[in-house]
Amino acid sequence: MRSELKGLGAWTVALPGALVLGITAQLPAELIIALALLVLFTVIILFMTAVKIIQPYEQGLVIVLGKFRRVLNPGFNLVPPLISQVVKLDLRTQVLDVPRQEVITKDNSPTNVDAIIYIKVVDPAKSYFEVTNYRMATIALAQTTLRSTIGDMELDEILYNRERINLRLRDVLDTATDAWGVRVEAVEIREVDPVGPVKSAMEEQTAAERQRRAAILRADGEKRSAILVAEGDKRARILQAEGVRQAKIVEAEGERLATILEWQGEAQKLRILSMGASALDTKSIAVLSMDTLKKVGEGQATKIIFPFEISRMVEGIAGYLGVTKELPEREIAGFKDLEKMLGKADDVLGPIPRREDLTKMLKAAEEEVSVAGTTTHKQAEAVLKREEKEEPKS
């Protein structure tokens, strides 16, 4: 190639030189200048046709006299002038739109489908010489492949498995276009649109399915609500019963302590009365009896019942007043005499509880009630937790 260019250049340089030397003496100066300009213009034209600039995203194919010579890389390139043809091919990724077409699916559902193909020329020579128009050939192949792929699948499968369809189309197209020097980088199904009656049926099916789900969710919500209400009612009753039980326990314990304290006070009163009355003689008893009769007489009751014969008591009192003939004599009983007859007061009546003892007893009772309440509350919580664990099983 370089030898041809050198020979061509030498010929183009020698021809003007010979013409100039042979004709210079015979032709006028104006004609010589015109010829020189013509030769210069011819050289410029030849240089322009020999220089080819290839862009960074392109490659060129050099065809000389109907024969493929070489591939031109991006940048400045020289080719034989006038007899060379340079075909530039774009190596960037190209986007091809597959026209919308109606396809019959496996379940006989007419569907309109279109797609987008991303291709790239990897072998410029094959893409130009092996196929007339690789873009149109790729689109036509994509249409037939898409029709055959969609025809082997049902409509629901097409709607839910687009990724699988894309991968299958890419593999088929890439294998077929490899002989053309074209690589299929990706295929994307852009739209799957069933025809009118099929779409209406799908919309009705979708509406029915959503109504079914709504009914299921509504029923499930009502069920959960009823369960929660029943569970809350059960817990409320358990806590209420526990509260009533604890209240009854506290009330009973309070009544028990009140009764104990009341009868202890009564025993204390009786003890004091018995110890104070041990030194009284019959005269003192008579005076107290008269005072009691006086208080009874001051009352407004019309009927009074005495648990003893009142005439004997009056007769005894009259003897101390000097009305009777003989005065009854009675020795005054001392404290030691009572202890000899009955025993010691502490042994007979028991120890007298002090205020500190009563306070300790009350605190002990309160602690017992608190412990009983805490234990019962823990038992109730344990029952509730066990029921909560058993709920999922039911």
C-alpha cells in the first residue's frame, strides 16, 4: 500500500515538472500560471480525498476498487485517493425499538407486546458485509423471537415473569446476531397490554380477588377484636374477683383485730372492776345498789325487769339503814384473801396487754395481709401469662 502511494505521489510530482519544462518556452506566462494553479488545485483535491478522520466512537472500513483492505482506527488516516471508499460504523450502544405487535399466548389470550433492544457493534466488517442492514435485521429477528416466546407462555406467567422473558430473548438474539458482528446487551419488555375483552376480564378478576381479600381481612379483624374484647373482659373479671377477695380478706382481718381488741378491752374492764370490787364490803355494795335503783327510777321506761329478787336487795339495804332488828356483819375481803381463794390475778385473768403489744400485733396482722395480697397478685399474673402462652396454640 505504501509503495502504491509513493509511486502515485512521484507520478503526480513528475507530471507537472515535465509539463513545465517542455511547455515553458512555448507558452505565455499567463497560461503557465493557470496551469500551475490547476495542478495545485488537483493536488489539494487528491490530498483531501486521501485523508480520512475517524471519530473516537467509530471505526472505518477501507474498500479499494471493490476489495476490502483494512479497518481504520479513530484519528488521522490516509487512503488511496479517488479509488477508495471508506464506510464509517458507530461502535456505541444503540437502542432499537421493537414495534408493537399482537401476540396470542398459550392460553389463547390476545396481547399487545413491545420491547426495547440494546445492541453494540463488535465486528464492523461482519456488521457491514454479512448483513444488508443489521438494525432492521435485529428488529425483525426480535419480533419473531418475541412472538414465539410469548406464544409458549400463559398470560399470567407473562405478567409476572418479565425478567425471565428478557433473559430468554437476549440469549436467543445474541446467539443469532453473533454472525453479524453485533452483540445484544439487553432486552426489555416495555409493555404487555391485553386486548379489550381480556383486560376487562382481568379487571373483574382483580376486583373480585381484592373483594375476597377485603372480606378475609374484615373477618379476621372482627375475630381478633372479639378475642381481644373477650380476653379483656376475662382479665377484668379476674382482677375484679382478686380485688374482691383481697378486700374481703382485709375486712375479715380488720374485724378479727377489732373483735380481739374489743374483747381485750372488755376483759381489761372486767379485770379492773373485779380488782376494784374485791375490797368492797356489803355496805358499799348496798350504796351502789341504791345508786343503781335511783338511775333506773330516773328513766322513762314503764316496765323494768331485774334478774334477781329486788325485795331481798331492799331488805338487805334496810338492815344497814337501821330499819331491821339485826345488822348483818361481813368481813371485808382483802386482796391477799382473794388470791388465796382464787389464785393470782395474772394466772386467773391472764397478762394485761400493753399498748406496745397491741401495736406489734396490729403491725403483724397488716404484714400478713400484705404478704397474702402479694402472693395472690403473683398467682393471678402467673395465670394470665400461662393463658397468653396458650393462646397461639388455640
